[in-house]
Amino acid sequence: MIVGSIAAYLAFMNQPASQPQVTGSMPQPTPRDPAVMPPAPSPPDHDLEMGPAWISNVHSVTARDATIMIANGGNAPIELGSAIPQADAGDRIHIWNWSVSSRSRVLDKVTWRQESLALSPDGGLMVWSAGDIVNLKTGAQSKIDLSAPHGRIGPMQFSPDGNRLAMFITQYEKENPRRITGHIVRILSFPNGRLLCEFPAGEDYALRIAFTSDGAKIAAGNRDRTVTLRDADTGRPLRQFEPALRTQLMSLAICPDEKYIAACEADQGTGGDLVIWDLTTGQERHRLLAADLAKRGGGRPYHGTMRFSPDGQHLALRSSGRIFIINVEAGTIAAALPSDFEQHLQWSPDGQTLTAIAPVAGGGDLGRQRVDIYPHIQIWNWRTGQRIQRIGAARD
């Protein structure tokens, strides 16, 4: 067996076994009801020993709207889905454009660092929390002032238009950096670094936000489990969504046409629902219960894996065990696809296919050594349930 890092390991303990993996295009299946569950999975055809949870030495980031992924690695190009000993992770920056090749390009003269980073929506720029900007095509570097006096920068996220950068900042006492005083979300103009606004973070150590398509508004959770829409330039609250969530906020998404906003709760015994509100009125439009998602093979949701289709008619949600496609107007499940702990989802421009990007995973090769496994990618025709393509070696 193989599991991902800590979050994926926890998800693994609640997920049914995954289906056999097939690489490349598949024969056209007989059309079926897309809401019908996939067939029962088969066991893997070889064994990998699963040890305790661990922290991967390989880290990957995927562009929001481009077929670009980056990760650290050694000196030689790397195929997606490859497994390497953890000791060989390396500090070179590898870039994949999976629409062109499953093999990485190694960026010269720039090394990977153990600090927060963000990738621009078009995959052209990466930004380190220290303020270094790297052009991934040329390797050229520039600077932006991200300084946070008496604070540590955590996760960062670009607005969809690439003109704003949100940062999660943990604040601490000047005299005692070990004493945390609070957490804030700070929004800067990009690339000039001008401070736009900041407001209290709703979670500790997590940036759970959603921008509108033009970046002008931002939704974020609050400590009382409510969700607030704000002006992204001033931080001024514009609307609050009722009722409050029952448990911790795990992810947020705003429809491209700004008609709806969706939030997914954590499954903590109670909760775990998917809630869709009207963005204009703030009123709840639909609630898909965790119990109903579980009946269709879903489990605990995890942060960052929820995305509206370009036309706003459907919402993709990765819930442990399944990727659900939700009909937004009806509030019903339109399809359920197998899940591989995806950390990122991308729709095609016409909304007909969904690309699912798995995270870095890891395992123990028959107990002999610990390995990190680079992400693989699956492209689905979600209406028929057909997997059109798999990019990267099978990990099961």
C-alpha cells in the first residue's frame, strides 16, 4: 500500500481501496447514468508496506489555471508518478507542463527552499515568502516586499487574475517570538507589493479563502464558523452567509459568475456537509448532507479541492473516496468519480472534462526504504465516468 503525507494518511484510513490504474486512453464505454457509482474496486497487484505517517521530502505546487506543476528533485529530469528514496529528494526546481510531456524540465541556477511559496494562476511565476519572484520560463528573478514584522508568513494564494496575493500570517510578541498573539490574512497588490488590507484569520495555520474571478472580493471563514464576503482592497465586510457552519471550514469556492459560493465542512462526528449559498443575498440555497455523500462513497473532505466549472453550472468536490460533480442549480449529485486524494482540480474551458492532480505520496518498499512518489494526473469525462488519460505511473 501507499499513502500520502500526514493529511493523506488520515484520509487513507477512511477511504475504500482505489480502482486498478490504467495508463493512456481507454475504449469508449457504453454511456451510463453518470450518477451511478463506479464498480467495486479490485485489490492492488503488488504490495508496498505501509509504515507510520511521515513528512514527505518532496513538495509540489500546481498552477490554478495552467497545466503547470513544480516540485523539488535531483539533477535529472523526473517522470510524473516516479518513486524515489526520500534521501534523494534534492533541491533542484522541476517544472512539468503535463499537456506537453510527463517529464520535468530542471530550472537552472535556482534552488528549492523550505519556505512558503505561491504559483501564479498561469504558472509563469513562483513567489517565495521571503519575497523572491522567479520567472519559471527564463529563471530571471526579482523582488517583492512581503515583510511581516513580528510575524511568520504561512500559506499564500493568488487571486484568479494574478493581481492580488493573499498571505496567512502568524503574529507573535516582539520580545518573545515563541508567544503567538494572533493570525491574520493580509492582501497585497501584485507585483508592486502595496498593502491593500488585512483582517483576522478564521483558522490557525490554514488559509481558507476564495476570490471572485476578478479578484475584487474575497470570502473567508471566521472564528465563529460564519463566512464573510469582503472587499479585497479595503477588507470591508460586504455580506455574511447564514446559517453558520456546524464544524470547521475546510474549503471555499466562488462561482465565476458570482452567483453562488460553496463551503465544505469538516467531518467531526457532526458536520461534513457541503453548503451552497446565494452570493447576492447570503441565504443558503442548497445543503448536501455528509451522510448522503457517504452513501455514494465519499468521506471526509480536505482543504483545497473544490472548484466551480467555468459556466458555473457544476461544482467539483473531492471527498475522501470520491470526486463528486454537483449540479449547482438543483443541488444534487450529477456524477461520482474515483478519487486518489487529489490536491487540485481543473476544469476544461468547455466544462466537459475534469483534470485531477494527486499530491505527493509515499510509502515503504517492502520495508527496505522510505520513498516519495511524485504526483500523477487523471483526466476524466465526468458525464460518462470514462478516464480519458492518465499521466504518470500507477502508484497502486
